[in-house]
Amino acid sequence: MSYPTNVCDFTVTFGVGEAVGPLNEMGLIRSIAMPLTTATNPVPATFPVYDPTIDLSTYDILANYTTMGQGTGPIGKPNNSVLTLTWRLSS
């Protein structure tokens, strides 16, 4: 049985040989294309006021961003390790 919640988990696993080195930031991006494309940000001059007339359907959108290891420095990932991160969003 399942119950609706206001929680959404995003999990990523970096395998051996992937994302090697210091990891200091991560973000959730809604990309319009694969591979990731570069798009001009259409933020209106009145930012942060929301303008529903702006069509964002053809743009990448940054949903959330964080730096990792606040106060302790970046997370180090050696070449021979596996790292799994879970990002939890709730309202």
C-alpha cells in the first residue's frame, strides 16, 4: 500500500571511475535536451517577480542547487570507490 506525501527523493550513484576527485557542488536541472544544451536565461528585469507570460518550455531550468561538505570542504571520491547521493525535496 502506498500513501501520497510531499517528499521526492532523487538518487544518483557514481560508479568506479566516475566523478573522481573533489565534489563540491551539485544541482537539479530540468534539461530540455540530451546531451545538455546551453540556453539563454529569460529572467525578466523584474526578477524575482514571477511572470507567467514567459514560456520556459524551451529552456533548461535550475530547480535546486547546493554546495557539499559545508564547513568540512568537498567530498572526496577516489577512483576505486562507489558514491551514492540522495537529494530529498519536500514542501
